[in-house]
Amino acid sequence: MQQTSDAPLAFRLRPQTLEEFVGQEKIVGKGTALRRAIEEDALSSVILAGPPGTGKTTLAKIVAEKTKANFVQVNAVLSGVKELKEVCAEAERLKTGLKQRTVLFIDEIHRFNKGQQDALLPYVESGSVILIGATTENPYFEVNAALVSRSQVYLLQPLTVDDLQAILSRALTDERGYKGKVKVSDDALRHIATLSNGDARIALNLLEMAVLTAGKKLSMKEVSALFTERSKRYDKTGEDHYNTISAFIKSMRGSDPDAALLWMYKMLESGEEPRFIFRRMAIFACEDVGNADPRALQIVVAAWQAFEFVGMPEGEFFLAHACIYVSQAPKSNAVTRAKDAAKQTIRNASTLEVPFHLRNAPAKGMAEQGYHVGYQYPHDAEQGVVKENYFPMGIPPRTFYEPTDRGFEVEVNERLHRIRSIVRK
């Protein structure tokens, strides 16, 4: 692959062989199935998924250099069904006439609509086309399930700081890079790597910007003055949004306020709407804390209300206050289990008729029909509880809400045990 000296550094430094490829050891390290398939030119259809700058396109380019098959690249943003069918028809002709395979690389395959993805199926299935699909989205959601089932899916991870530092170090010495003419201290390189959020393209772009801005001899002082904020990878409607909120909720559920704060501030600093976070904490206060600490919901609602009065940036205090409280609170999903059990009983019941003794009798003649007859007023009883059946006709009394032995539910459990022993004796 010929490189031009005026091309961006990230373009010039794109690895051309597996030996030059850095990172993703579990996927293309020595001895892995994908590496052997590439080295032996025996690749079957694959989907490479992962954040930007993790090596998806680079791996496809390496396959292009390595394979003896006809290699075709299309971009899902720029290509339509017509072009796709032409490529596949030519692949069919090559397979039939010349016995030559076609490797089709589709960048941003998730941008193809269902019809475009469906058009690929018969060619992938017949083996006329060896598909390499690259996507930054979750392929199990954004790519046709039939295509996914006919391909091996590889999930590429953000590069580590060590990986990025190795890439930056090579850029300083490689003939396609700075050829040893640029000197950057190790701590400055590591600072750039740390700011790059696992993205090799960002790391090389930052290095190139630093050289162009501050010269060919860079220390930590120059680099830190140029770059103070890390690049953020957070799409408020994409998978990272859902992954992060999942980590936030699971950290609160696991009673780790420190981890919960970290995920919460990742969302806030990436532009997440604070009210979305308050909504999740309000749900959590009932779903995962419940009556183990009834104050949890009160704290979240009060913090939310205070936030509406004050706004940002001071509103962060209320977010942190609520987050820490619900994280450290004793946990119970008894309310959730009770809710689900009650709804399941309703779904399974043929009818839910109210017993006559629980019905009011506001009109003359209704009492003669049995309405309200036999109802016992609990306040007249010494303990405020009477033996009674409050369930629908034909459904025997059952227990939906079973308190845990954690937090305030210990007291709730004792009280309910006493009450149920009277009501259902």
C-alpha cells in the first residue's frame, strides 16, 4: 500500500501486516483462529465490531494485501442496492467461471437497511462472497440476524494505554512516520495515549497536532499544555449509553457507591441529561432498595427537586448525594417480586370478581343483594386487624410480598407476620 508523505500520520502508519498490528491479542494474536485464517488465505465471513480506532478497517486492509481472492470494498453510507447487486453478480461470475472467491469488505455495514442486507444473503450463503463487515454498533441489534448467523462475530476492544504508547513510539521511528527526527518523552507519549480513549487514530492525530503546534522536541510540559481533556466516546443514543447506564445501575445494586459515582460522572461529563440519571435512581430506589430503606425514594425525590431549584453545576451535589445514599442502602427486590407475582396472578385468572362483603352498598336495595354484608371494620378491632378474605372470588389468599431480612424490612417482616397470622388464621 503506497503512502504519500502529505497524508495524515494515522493514514501513513496504518499497519500493512499482522506483525505490525498492535492490540486485539485475543482475536488476532499468534495461534488464534482468525489470524490463521488470514495467514492461510482461508477466511470465511466475519463481522468486526468495536469502537472507532480499534483496527476493524486495518484488519480488512491486511486481508486485502494477503488474499489471492478478488477484494472489493464498499462503504454502506455511499453504496446502494444496485451497486451491491452488481458486486455480488460479478462475484458469482468469478466463482463459476474462474473459481475465484470474492472478499467483500463493507465498512459501516450497520448503515445498510434491511433490504440491502437481505440482498447479500444468498451470495454469502452460497460462498460466492466472503463478507467482512465492520461496524461500530452492536451487530446483534444492528445487523440482519441471518447475516450474523452466517458469520463469525469478533468484538474488538478499545486499545490499552500500553498498546497506544507502542503505536506512538513506532510513529516516531518508522520510515512512514517521523523517521527518528521527532523526540517525545515517554511520559508525554503516555499522556497522549491516556487521553486517546482507546482509539489509535485519535492518538496519532494528537501526536501529529502536537508536533505541528509545538515542534519536534516535546516534553510532558508542552504536551500537557496542549491537551488537557481526554477524548470522550459516548453516544447518548448508542450502545455505550446503554452499557454505561447498565454499569451504573449494577454498581448501585452491588452497593459500591465509588464505582456508581464514576459511571455517573462519565455520563454527566459526556453530556448526559441529569434528569435521565435522576429517573433511573428513582426507579432503582423502589426496584432494588424498596422497603429495606423507604427513605431512599424520599432522598432521590428530594435531591431531584433541589436540582430543579438550583440547576448545574451545583446540582451535581444532589446527584452525588442521591447516588451515594441509594448505593449504600440495604437492598431488597421484594417490591419487584410482589408486583410481578400479583400481575402474573391476574394474567392467569379467568375473572377477578370483587367479593360481596368488600363492595359498597350506596343505593337502596343493594344490601338485600348481599353488597357490603359481613364486612368488618378493622378500626373497631383491638389490634386494628380482623380475620378476613380480601382476595377476589375463587382466588384463595396468597403471599406476593415477602420482605427480606435486610434493613427496615426486618421490622416490616415482623409486623406482616403478626398481621397475616390474624387476617388468614
